[in-house]
Amino acid sequence: MSRRRPPWLLMLLPLLAAAAAPAEPADGPRRVAEQWLLQHFSQPGNRVVAAADPAGGRTQPPACPQAWQAALPDGARAAPRMSVEVRCPATGWRMQVPVRLQLFRTVLVANKPLQRGDGVTAADVRGEERDVTRLGYGYVDGLDQVAGRLLSRPLGAGAVLAPAAFGGRQTVRAGDRVQLIARLDGIEVRASGVALGGGDTGARLRVRNDSSGRAVDAVVLDPGVVEALP
């Protein structure tokens, strides 16, 4: 009659079996982490380079009877160094694999020095391949992303265009000739004037009335059209 195994021994058996299993080559999980990152960030326009750190003296992984699985923490964004979790679904054994990541895309850079308040046109920029994991302020890869917006700070030649370098869109700019509309008790009066400030639709600014020479508060309605505030 066989003796009954104690419960604590039953709990240890899977761990002992994993420890006794043949070892996986040390670079196995490293290759899995690299390939997973390459696939994860691969999309049209991207060129991805991933290189896991050498295995060094880290724990030798046990053999996995199933395909290794890899994952990043939820919400993880591309960065120069990533930590990829590689695990064996059969045994639950897992390890963190440090990987150096480069994610190259063609981004827009300034052809020449650009000044604060400039709008950017196709003649002002060119496309260059850059590692976007190192562009902490973001990047612009199409002029449609900044259409109608003006630079809020100067940019030197060769500088990467970033969304943070642009202010809001300006439907009216300081110095523009505008049509000034005044409404009172259902009566509408129109006059010409000069904008003393700028802004997008709905922005408040000062406008000098050509007829009276006075500056009045107004709100931007459309390009070249503002309404005097009461």
C-alpha cells in the first residue's frame, strides 16, 4: 500500500519538475523579446531596431514545452529602453528582458531658420529619418497636422518640428484688415478696421476702427470678420 504524499510536497512537485527540466539556451527569451518588439512596433513608415541586453549572469531559463509569450506593461510607449516580460505559459516561469529600441520614422525638419509667428509651408521643411523614441517633445510628419497654426517660438535650421512649437490656429493675425460688425437692438453696422491682435474663431482681440480711430474689443467670427463686443 503506497503512502499518501503530504500536501506540501504536492505543492512543490511542479516547481521541482521545472527545476529538473533541461535548461533553455540563455539567449532564447532574448530573441523572443526582440522579435516581439519588432512586430509590435512594425507599421507602414516605421523602421524598427531592437537589441536585447546580453544574458550575462542572469538565471538560466528552463525549457518551455510551449511557445514563449511576451508582453509590455499596459500603456507602455516606445522608449530607448524597454523592459519586455517573457513567460512560459505552461509553467508560469517569467523574466524581464531589457531591450534597446530604435524606432525610425521620416519626420519634418526646418530647411532654414523660422521665426516666431511664421506659418510653415512645404518650402520651409524637408523629411528626414529620425529615431522618434528620442524625440521627447513629439514630432510632425505631415503639414496637415499643423495647418493654419503659427510657430510660438523660433526654430533653427535642421530642428525637428514638434507640436509644442506651434500655438493655436489664427484665423485673424495682428495687422490684418478686417470687417468690423457692430450689432445693437437688431441693427447691424459694418466698418473696416485693423486687427491689433490675433486668434482663432471665438478669440477676443482689439480692433482699431478706421472711421473713428478708436480701438474696440471684438471677437473673431471668420477669417477677416470680427464682431464688436458691447
